[in-house]
Amino acid sequence: MNIPKNKFKEALLKNDHQKGLWTTLASSYSTEALAGAGFDWMLLDMEHSPNEMDTVLSQLQVLAGFEVNPVVRPLWNDTLLIKRLLDIGVQTILLPYVQNAQEAENAVIAMRYPPRGVRGVSTVTRATHFGRVKDYMSCCEQELCLLVQIETQAALDHLEAIAAVDGVHGVFIGPADLSASLGYPGQQDHPFVIKVIEEAIKRIRACGKGAGILTGDKNLAKRYIQAGTTFTAVGVDAALLARAAEALAREF
């Protein structure tokens, strides 16, 4: 049996734009309802969501039946958590709050087996199809994708060094935390914040890495895509549900 191809990583390396949906409802049922909507990737969030390892696993199992690529954001850049996510079959990880090149390097090491890294070895995991992928340890790295999230002024100051780390495939801009760090909390649409983000997108692309962002503002999403993002999350499941429900209630 062969290891599954990481189509998200393949498109990222080709600079093919991919539209995504942020999922926070921590439910395989709602994830299944959204999986066939037509998005290229879906982010399963563990940082600002009640998702745990078992709920992420159930959502991965659901998404395996659809032509949409799962990306998982753990709650922190933690070696043990990264190991567990990789073992349950996660191939693309988005790590929050990466501040400098050393933190990015630590993440890369956590993604790799010895002697190149520190990932623990287990031969009977979901990632190995329970031992059926015989050469998993030698071939898995080519299908694993690491995205790092910058969301502070300090991270912006180290952007080129972070992007230059071997094993980092994309850099994701967190606009909510970044706007707060810049002195504009809750103002992701402030002209200064937008200017900084557009400059950051260009800097990431100049480093030869994929650039990503999340925004529920359609106009901003289109603007950032034009500025050069290659993976853009254009909505959040909980927000879509809440706003649609409010609109329906107002209508009646």
C-alpha cells in the first residue's frame, strides 16, 4: 500500500491558489456537510475550538471520502502534539505563533524521523495504514507539509529568516492577532493593517514560499489573493452558521 499523496502540498509547490474553509465546530457531522461544498482545503482548528485528538481523528476519517485536503492547526508548537497528529494521519500542519527561525526549526525537527529529527517511531499507526505502508519512514517526509503562522510584529521582523527554514513550506498570516500586535485590536480592515499584510504576502512570496491568510471579508479575501496569497481561507463554519441564522430570523 502506498502513502496518500498530499495534494495540498503539491498545489502549494506549484503556486496554484487554493481556497479554504476554517472549521471550528469540532463535529464530524458538520464537517461532512461542508466537505462537498467545493473548497480545496479545510482547516481543523484545535487552538480556538473544543477539538481534541479524537474529534480531529473522526473529521479526518470523514474527509478521506472527499476531494478536499485537511489541514490541522494544533493549539501550540508542541513536539508531542505534532507527533500524535502525524500518527493519526495528518499530513499538513499549521502551527500558530511562530516567532523566529529557531521555533520554525524546532517544528521541522518534530516533523522528521531520526537522524534528521525527533519524531517518535511507531510502525502500526493510521498514518502507516496500520503497518501496510512498509516504507513509510523513508517516504513520508515528501508528503508532509509544514505551515507556520506569523501573528505579531516580532514575527514580521524575522519573516525572511522563518521562511528560509528548510522544511517550512508556507507562511500563514494571522490577521486578528497581528492587527492587535500592531496596535489596532479588532481592526483587521484598518488601512495600516492591510498595508502591512500585503507587504508581508509579497515578502513571503519573494522567499519562494506559499503565503496564506484567513478572512471572512470577501473584498479583503479577493484583495489578498491579488496580492499573492496561494492558500486563502475565506470563511469560518461557525460564523457562516450564525450569520445565516440571524439573517433568516431577521427576514421573518
